[in-house]
Amino acid sequence: MSARHLLLESFDAALRAVDGCRAVESALRDCTRQRVSLFAVGKAASAMARGAIRALGPRVESLLLITKDGHVDDELRQVPRVTVRESAHPVPDSRSLAAGLELATRVQELPADSWPVFLVSGGSSSLVELLHDGRTLEELRTLNERGLASGWDIAALNTERARLSRLKRGGIARLLAGRPALALFLSDVPADDPGVIGSGLLGQDGGGADGIERVIVGNIGAAIRAASATAQARGLNLEPRADPFAGRADEVAAQFVAALRDTSADGLVWGGESTVSLPEKHGRGGRNTHLALTAARLLRLGEPVTILAAGSDGTDGPTSDAGAVIDAGTIERAELAGCDVERAWREFDSGLALEMSGDLVHTGPTGTNVGDLVIGIKHSAARARGRDPARVL
């Protein structure tokens, strides 16, 4: 098995371990409620909704599904009582405001005997919004664009969003006004804090206890364990890094390459979410492809290392690429194909460079969203243990 194939197999196992459909179905399997109103918001909303419907069947009275363009499962369009709203990500538009208003209205008009269940995943911040009086969509868009371009961390971005929003920082809790409810989360944030996931859409409102039970059904830790277990089944020992990565993608790449060189294991697996600060002129790419291209630039010619960097949701920023698998030949392959790699790296055109080197990874929507994974294998360490994952590189 090639190193590339093993990395993709490990990544696939990680995605399956945090699949939104399976996670939600398992969480609701023993539910005894007879009337349920479902609200699914986020990039993994479609998969999470399918899991709820499988678990609850005809007890689902209604489902409001709000997700990113192209992320709706066709199976759900055929289900009675389902309302589908495709919205904008990563920068909100008028559909985000319409979706936010519909979500708030439905929550306020819930039948007294129906139990509300909320299925929340990353991306919710942009997909649904309800602004404070006097605030405008243009302000909201400018804030999101500035935050994305400047590489703000999620805490800083959420603080600014809350100044404009009636939904952020516990907006649904305020609308429920103490009513019992359940919120299931796929976490893509450090420490799995419901007050941060989706900018706190289902977090506490700061006014004390509420009636919402909050449960994390999937996170980056579960994905890392699955990736490590898959490699272990193939005879390779991948060292999981405990603390999630954060900060600039190029800095994370340098840290990962250094740690991969230093480890006595066959490789490393690390999860988290990096950032990029975009120049005014930039090309195609996201934080994972920039991280991958940076790592490729750091590898020495012929160095026996292969690295995957990819988003668990199957998209890397505004692109349809999930990420890339790179090695010590990536730069040479891109240059032979006619790419100016240094220009591509400077101008955040990593998607083009990695397309030309043949290293991009495409998955399509994955049904989950728990952050990003970086997995690396050292072929020399594996060979010393009598294994060779690098026959085809």
C-alpha cells in the first residue's frame, strides 16, 4: 500500500468515526418522546438530520434544515414535513437573514407538546443570522470578510459577531425562555464549548440556567483516534498530538514537519484549525492547502515523508478542495507542470499549485465537521520496523 493510499484510508476512517448521521442516530436511539420538532443547522446538518429521522421516524413532526449550498442530501428532499433552506458560507448574504428569521419564528411558535431538538455543526455562524435593530447586512458581511482575511481566531470573531447578532451567544436559549430542549453538536472548536460552536447559537445566554440539554456527539479527538487505529491495523504507529493546533497555517506546518522529523513513531496525527491572513491579491486556496504547500516547501529533496492536510467537512475555505497529500516531490512536480510555486505560496494560490502537482484531495460534502486533520508518515521509520508504506510515491 502506498503512503498516499494509507493516509487517505486513515482520513476516511476519521470521517466515518464522526459521521453526523451515525452520531445523531446513536444519540437519539433510546429517545421516548412522541412528538419532536427538529432544527438542523450547519455544514453537517443534512447528515445529522438523516440520523435523527432514522432514530425517531414518524415522531418527527417537522424539520427545518439550514445548510450550505450543495450540502443537502437528496434523500431529505423527499421526506414529508421537511423544509430545506440552502444558505451562504463563509460570508453571509440575504438568505442568511431569511433563514435566521425563519428559525427564530419557528422556535417561538413551537407547539406546546412538541420537544425541540437542535442539531448544530460548524458553519452555522454564517448560515443563519438575525441582526439587532439598526444593524445591516453590509456590516455583517464586512465583519466576516475582514475576520476571514485577517486570520482572526474563533473567539475574536465570535465576540465581534455578537455585537451585531440576536442569535449569537445564546440567542436560541433566549427564545426558548427556559423550555426543555436537546442540542446535539458536532464540535469544530477547542474544548468543545457549546458557547463557541456556531458562535454560540445554542450556548447559554448568560442569564443563568436554562432548559437545554447539550451533548457533544463528535469531535476532533474521536477523528484522531480513528485515524491512529486504522494506521495501527496496517502495522504503523502514529503518535497522536494531544493539544489541538491553532494559529497561522505556515507556522502550524513548520511545527508539524519538525515534530514529524523528531518523533520515534512511524508518524503523527494532529487536529485543530489554522488560520490564514490573505493579501489583497490572492488566488485559489484555503488554510489546509496553504499548510500543505508550506510543508512541501520545508521538506528536503528526497526526504522520505508524506503528509495529508485536509478539512473534515470536505471543503477548504471557499474552495471545493478538501486539502492535499504532499511529499518531497510535490514542488518539483508543480514546477515541471509550469507552476511558479513561490508566487503561488506568496499569493495564497496553493490550490492551483497543488492541482498542478497532482496532490489535491476531493471528497465532496462529508456529513461531518470537526475541524482539520494533519497526518504524516515517515517511510524510513516504517521500513526500520519491516514495513514499507511508500512503494508508490
